[in-house]
Amino acid sequence: MALARACLGTPFRAQGRLPGVGLDCVGLVVHVARARGLRVDDRADYALTGDHDRLAGALSGAGLAPVAIADITAGDVLLFRLAGVQSHLGIASRTGDGAPALIHAHLGLRRVVEHRLDDDWRAALVAAWRFPVREA
């Protein structure tokens, strides 16, 4: 989660992959996965109305394990379906008071942000994945 938080304030840029310069929602997850040592088959040939199955396959292919939505913890990757068609990724976090939150590249706010995971975001949540545990 600290890796994602370090990207807060990064400008939103479609297909962006450089923290501090420009990220989109996929770029944020790719950055965190790579920083954790995972091999990621990163492709930039996607659109806002992306294929949910393709994203799910890419996350699993990078070594992340599906997790039940009821079991989400901070650091998990979340997949949302916005407006019924748009795919969006974020990383689960917690606010200072322990409330569920979300770190993501927000198109409307034009930057990577963190905010509470409110009812609207929960309603759009369709799947989640967990990064593998690092071995010492």
C-alpha cells in the first residue's frame, strides 16, 4: 500500500506508466506489481471500456490471486465496472481512522488520489485480487 500511496498526486495520463509524471489506473497497478518484483505483461492497447476478463487474466497471470470481495484487505487490487461498461482498477487502503479506502488514478480529478470507499464505489466493485506474499 505504501507503494501506491507514494504515487498520490501523480497526474492522470492515459496509458501512463511513470509515477510522478503520469499514470492511469492500470499504470498504477503495473507500477506496484513491478515494484513488488512481479513480472507483468503490460499492454497499452486497451480502452476505457476495457474487457474485464482480459484485466482479470492479466492480474492472475502476474501472480495475483482472486479474493472474495468480502475478504478484501488493504493492498488488494480492486476491479470496478463503472457506468455498466467502463473497467477501472484501484488498490484498497484504509483511512487514518481505519475506514475502507481506495487509491486510484482518477480521470475526473486528473491525478492519483485516495478517498473512502463509499457506497457508490462499493456498488461498482466486481472483483478483487491479492498480491502474493513476499518470502523473506
